[in-house]
Amino acid sequence: MKTAAGKKLYQALNITEFEYNEILSRLKRKPNDLETYLFSAMWSEHCGYKHSRKYLKRLPLGGTVCEGENAGGVLVGDHVITFKVESHNHPSAIEPFQGAATGIGGIIRDILAIGARPVALLNSLKFGKLTDKWVKHLFNGVVDGISTYGNSIGVPTVAGEVGFDKCFTDSPLVNVMAIGVVHKDKIKSAKAIPGNNIVLVGSHTGRDGIHGASFASKELNENSKEDRPSVQVGDPFMKKVLIEATLEILELEEVVSCQDCGAAGLLSSTSEMGSMGKCGLELHLDKVNLREEVMEPWEIMLSESQERMIFMVTDQGLDKVLNIAKKYDISGKIIGKTDTSGLYKLLWNGEQVACLPPALLTSGPVYTLNENEPKYISEYKNKEFQSSISISIEEGVKKLLADPNFASKKWVYRQYDHTVGNRTSLKPGEGGSAGIWLDEEGGVVGLTIDSNGRQVFLDPYNGAKNTVWESYRNLVSDGFNPLGVTDCMNYGNPEKDEVAYQFVKSIDGIADACKAASIPVVSGNVSLYNESTDLRVYPTPTTGMVGYTDNYDKLIKNSFSKNETVYLIGKQIDETSNIGGSLYQMVCYDFLGGSVDSVDENLEISLKDTIFNLRDNHLLDGCIDISEGGLFGALFEGLKSGNSGFESILNDSEITEKVLFGEITGRYLISVKDTNQTEKLLNNNKIPYKKLGKCTGNNIKLGNIALNLAELTDLYDKTIELEMAK
Amino acid sequence: MKYKAEVKVTLKNGVRDPQGSAVDTILRRTGLEDSANVKVGKHFTLTVTAGNDKEAKNKLDEICHEVLSNPVLESYEIGRLETI
Amino acid sequence: MKAGVVVFPGTNCDRDTKKACEHFGWETDYIWHDESNLDDYDIIFLPGGFSYGDYIRAGGLATFSPVVQAIKDYVKNKKGYVVGICNGFQILCETGLLPGTLSVNDNTRFICDVVGLATSDDKMPEAISLPIAHGEGRYFADDETLKQIQQDNMIFLRYQDNPNGSLLNIAGLIDRKNNVIGMMPHPERAVFKETGNTDGMYFFKLLEAEIK
């Protein structure tokens, strides 16, 4: 078939000549038009992971439960905590509300597909500068989409991060993470098994998101706006009904496997199931319930209509499944059968219209990426930071607090229902992470999501490593023992050498950090081509981490209250410290450069043990890890929560920008009452520490600088709200 | 001159309408109508100031495109213009 | 004590409400929206959520369910208590079992927070704090209705710092003649210490005292 522009169909579908030849040689014949459509979707970056697959294998999996399924997990007692983070960047750049909403819809389905009830959502959002009118539109739309969809389905959005930088202006990042809980004996696989019926349950199939899968693999350009009809529309009401119906269906032992319809819809879900089970499938496309009168087979296969699930069911179980669908008033339709042929066969009104081994679709080409260091790395490393236009500490503090990257995100999380589910133990703003009560086992699950694109841009290996450890510290500071990681890799165009290098080195960084911390990467997602003609996003690996504590009473507060003494434990900043990528350099001086701190893994682990020792000995009152905003940032957050001023005992020579705002790894602030016992324990554990001062009064006093807490809090709380009201 | 106009905003053809489907379900369950195929839209009335009909129409187009509708998902229809 | 928790398609606080009821030792069942026999229950909860997606109007479409008709009879025949929380309050107003209506928050956004509440029932402390989570929680009624509500002493919960623009700071109403209660805050989310707040217990204790 030739398309209007005179191109061959495969060319019009962005299949390269190399890939087309690959198809010819593997298939040993020419694909027909329908099959060409199937390849174009399944071999797209979005479904095929062709630029990333080779490298993702470097991530450690040890300890993962349900490896290779829709979402992996970790075991807590008899229950599996399953979790995954996924991006919906490209759709959100076009239609922020629906893009974000369907992003949640997608990640929820992944959790659901293994039989787990979704219990929490987190998100990591990146936008351009908030003063930009278009950025406000995107930011508002994404938050509204998450709020509308997440709130309706009754899954609390308990934590997240929002960042702003010019590099995200054209390509916002919308990463959503979901967490589910399932008894270990009730996990369902996505593997197809011969001799079963294929049942499609949920919404009718329409023309939503057709080409969405290939769309997500393209750089956004001037013509992207014309791609708009492919935007999927979510229906949170239908999703909530589908969640309940699915969980009821998965209770049936006659249901042998389950898969959700996400990117490349029916095609991707069924071919993956076939491929995983090395099983034959026969799909009767004319039996699919349609929302529109006339749809072509390729449209039915590629449709990304939301809220649909696939179940493989024995003959005996069919009535039961269909009755549950009926009870919930949703469509349930037998659309095919599995067999032992090992072939993926599509039929249209009884006639076979496609036939090929499913593994051909699911194992697309694998590309090797550039690993040579690009020039920009050393250029940026050698940039020297000189605060020549030196500003006062007071000015620095105010600029930092009023920067939307640091300022309170209350305007955002107040719009998310974070208490539905009756399980939220740590709410947004109450800690470095969120806490979900696992009443099934008695303790609390800790959840956090982090990224630091500036550091990864400067040093992909160490930056990515630091991102993992930052998540680790977030959990530890609240009293959780870290258990597992999920990552979402957001990068530019991997065909460009700089991006390829960033990607590969970040994978290595994450892998090394996880190995050192002895935690597996249980799931993940890759989003490439996040760049426009003018701007490319910082390489941004987003890490979601899950931890656990067996008792609610072991949670640690994030507040420093009156009469408590504050200590800095861990690394100290001195002349030689590398603080490249620190937020204050960007905010106050528009500077990005220098070297990034490299983590001391042994110190990180002993800090964790020490913090838990202090807690278990009832010495610890508050604890906050030091991250964006440096020492001052953490101190401010603790004092704000504890509603106390502070009197420092630092020398004037220590009250410098670098010491107060610089960002390095391996440190926390703690607040305690019994200083003698605390110091004894720190000495015994060989932890470097420094006494900073005491919580008292209503001002933060650093040497002869006095900052009014109420005034700073006001600035911190209102920045985003005021900007959005403009 | 002041023009009074009515604007109807509806979902584009083929775009999923969750609200319409939910109303369909209720109509079916209550036995009022089996397949009502409800589509939900928005109705606006507004007045604009313009020199002539064409100018008014252009202004309304801009208002509809920029503010009243979400051009990604919705289309709009401007009803008869009345001068007031 | 036997409680029923109504489940519409789109309800999302059914499990939370059941968990809270069971914490107080109440025997608790779910009541599917097709059900029309409610004789077994001492108390019926219309829990929070987005019944039928809250499409068209919050709580609007749910009122056409058989169970809502049954609830009207249940109230008429004084079989027991009906408690609508959040979306349930909206449904009670839509059906006319409670006066007034709940409209879009005056900041036009969904609000999730913990709010301070003044109570007017002497079985509860004067001030408690409970979670709220709603987009349409601004209580509205005409002047005459508001006058009547006050005369009948129906306002049992008021916001201390009104988050949504509700008239007279109304957060919850009780109709003592008919045993119907509606409230926007979520007492069921504040029962377990693991959620960091247990003020919701006062409300459940109040119900226990009223019913026994």
C-alpha cells in the first residue's frame, strides 16, 4: 500500500529501512498491511524499548517478586507490595489534563493486572519556568488531571515532587507511580496458557490514541499539534468500576492470566501474553465491542481506548466472568482462544488477516548506544562557580524559599485526595516520604519519588547514583527500611550521542547504587525523545522507592521543636566539597556547573543504622535528610513543622552560602533532647557530627543574621499559589 | 455595536464521552430509554462588542478557540448573531 | 447493631466506612445499589466517592438507583438512621432527604485537608478536627431554608475556618425528626491511630449512643 504522500506504508509509519529489512528476514516474507501496522506499533520505542533494552539488563533484580510481570514487587510478610513508575510525558505536552489522567489510568492497570489492589499513587512532575503562561496551562492541566482521575478512583495521591526549569518548557515530564498490595498466593501472571478463552472486559473500543504508541516515540515538533486527535480520554468512573470488577474476576481460580490494555492496546497486551507463554492465540476482531460503527482491523488492534482488561479464562469459568462484568454493567466479550500453534492469528469475519509468531512482535531490534563522554561534560565540570555578584545570606534565603522548586507544594497536594483508603499514615508535608498503613501486616509502607536532573546532566553516573541514595535517605529519615526501587528514565533523543551517553551512564549509576544498598529494581519505564527543536530535558531518571517499618510508632517526625538541639550528622561541607548542581546556584546565580559530589555508600548505610539506633533508644525527636536547598533548606523545614525559631552556635566563617545551601550526599539533620547520650551513640557508631544549635524563640538566628520564621513560612507557603493566581 | 451570541461546545466526533455514557446507563437502568446515545456539551451565551458582523464573528472564533473550548477535544458552533 | 454501607458504581469510601464500623464491633454489610430491602439495618451509610462519576451533578445520577428509593421508605417508616458522608451528603440533598444543596467549592478546586470543626452536640467535644476531601462541598440553600435549619437546630458541624464557602459554615446537618445525618468531613478516615487522627471516633460513639 502506498500512502498519500507516495511513501510506502512502512515508511509512513516510521519503520526504518533497517527495521523493515529485519522484519523481512525474520518473517521470511513481506508483511501485509495489517502486519505492518502491528510492527510499527510494537517496534516503536514506546513498546519495543529498542534503544534501552540492552542496558536495562544491567539493573539488579535480586529479591524481586513477580519479575517480568506488569509490575514487580517486594515481599512484606505474606503480602507483596507491588509498584511501578511510568511516564506520560508526550501526551501531557499536548493535552495536559487527559495526558496526566490517562497516565494514572495506565499505571493503575499495571498494578491491577497482577491481582493487587492499588493503594497509593505518587507523581514526579517537571515543567518549564512557572512564570511562563503556557507552562502555567500545562502545570494546571496536569494537576487537575491527576486530581480528577486519582480522586475519583479512590486511590490516594500521597506524595510527589514538582520541579521547574527552562529545559522542560516544551517537554514536561509527568511520571506517575502506583503501589498495590496483594497476598503472595493470589498473584496472577500475564502468561498465556493454551486451551483458554480470551475475554475483553471494560470500555468499548474506539479510535482513541491510535498511533499513540508511535507518537510517544517521536520528538515533538511544530507539527505535533496536528497529532491531537490521537489523544486518549480517560473515564475515572469506568476505571473505578473496572478496578472492582477486575479484583472480583481475579478471585476466580478459572482465570489463568490477566493483562491490561495500555500502549498499543489489544495488540500489545495479547501479543505479550502469547510471547510470555510461548502460546498460540486466535483473536476474532469482529467480536470486539466498538464505540464507533466502522473501524478497520488495524484500528481495533492499535486503539488505546482506556479502561480495558484482558482475561484468559477456562471454559468452566466463562459464565462466572461474564456475570461479574454484567453485575458491574460493563462490557465483557469473548474475543478469541489460546492454542498450541505458537502463532498469533487475527481474524476478521472468519477470514485470517494476520498470522505470525508473537515473539516477532515483542522482541524488536536492539540498538547499541554511544558510551563515549561527550564534550559538554568536561566543559561544564570546568566551569568555575564564582559568586562574584555576591548576595547576602538573607537575600539567598528568601530567593530560595520563593523559588517554586523549593517552595511548598501545598497548592498541588491540597487538590489530591491523600486520605481516601483510610491508610495514610504520613501525609504530604509530614515527612521526606509518605506512609501507607499496611494493616494486613501491621506496619507502615514508606514511599518516595525523587529525581535530580541538574546533577545527572553534569555527571550522569554520579548524578543517577545520588538520586537513588536521595530516595534512600528520604525513607530512612522517616524511619523506613528501604526495600526496592522502580525507575522512570526520561531522556532526549537517544540517537544523539550526548543523550545516549547520559542514558547508559545513568543506568550504571542506578545499578551500582542499588547493588550497594542491597535493594532490587523491581520495575521501570523509559521515556525517550523528550526534546523539541530548541530544548532538551535534563537527563532525568526518576526513582520511586519503597520501604517498611513494622510498627507505626517507629515513624520519625520531621519537626524540630522548642528546646531540642539540632545536629548535622554525616558529611560536612568544606572548601574541597563538590556541590555542582545545587539549587541555590541556579536560583541565585543562574549557574549550572562544577563537579557533583560522589556518594560514600558505607557512610549511607551506617547513617541509616545510627538513625534507627537513636530512634530505638528513644533519643531521636526529629530527622530530616538534607537535599535540595542544602543544610538551610532542611533546617527551615524542620523548624517550620515544629513551629520553633533557632539559635545557631556556628562560627561566622561557617555561615557561608556554600555551607548553608550547598548540596552533597550522606547527611541528615536530627533534633534531640539528650545531647550527651546522643553524642555517645554517634561516637560509638563513628558517625561524623556537628552540633548546630538549639530550637528556641521565633527567629532563626545564624550568627548576627536573624530571620523571622513566620515571614519565611509565608513566603514558602504562598509562592506557588500566588503565581498561579496571576 | 454589541452582539449577542450563543455558542455550543461539543466533543469532536469519535472522542469518548464518559459523562454521556454514564447518563446512558441510568436511562437504560430506569427503563426510560434503551440506547439514548447521550452526548454532553456546553452552552454559552455572551455579548461581544465589534464594528460589524464579520468582526464579531472573528472575535467570537477567537474566544471559542482560546477560552470556551478545548480545541484538542472539542469543537464549537456559533449560533445566530443578534445585535442589541 | 447492624450497619449497611451502600455501594454505587463509583463509590470509593465503602471499604473505609465498613472498616471503621467494624472497628466499633458493628456487624456491617455492603448494600449494592440494586437492593431494595433495608429492613435488617439499624443504620445505613451513604459513603463518599463519585457515584456514577458525579457526572452531570455530584450525586445526581445515583438518586435514580433502586436503593435510594428504598432509603426514602426507610426514612419515612423510621426504620433507623441514615448517614450520608461527602458524596452521600450530596445524594441526600439531591433526593430531598436533607434541605439545600452542595455546590462547587468557591475556589473551584478540589480540597483535601484536615479542618477544625465546631460541634453542637453535647455528646461530642466542642471542637474536633476531621479530614475533608471534596470538590463540591459548598453548602447552599435559600434564606428561608437557612432560617428553618437554624430553628430546627440542624447544624451539628460547622467549619472553624471555612474552606469552601459554605453558608453559615455548615459542614454537617442532622434531622432529628427523621434520623437523617449529612456531613462533608470524613469521620471514618479518623478512627485508627495509624492514620494520625482519631477524632472521628466521637462521631461513631455519638451514633452508638443515639441508636442503642
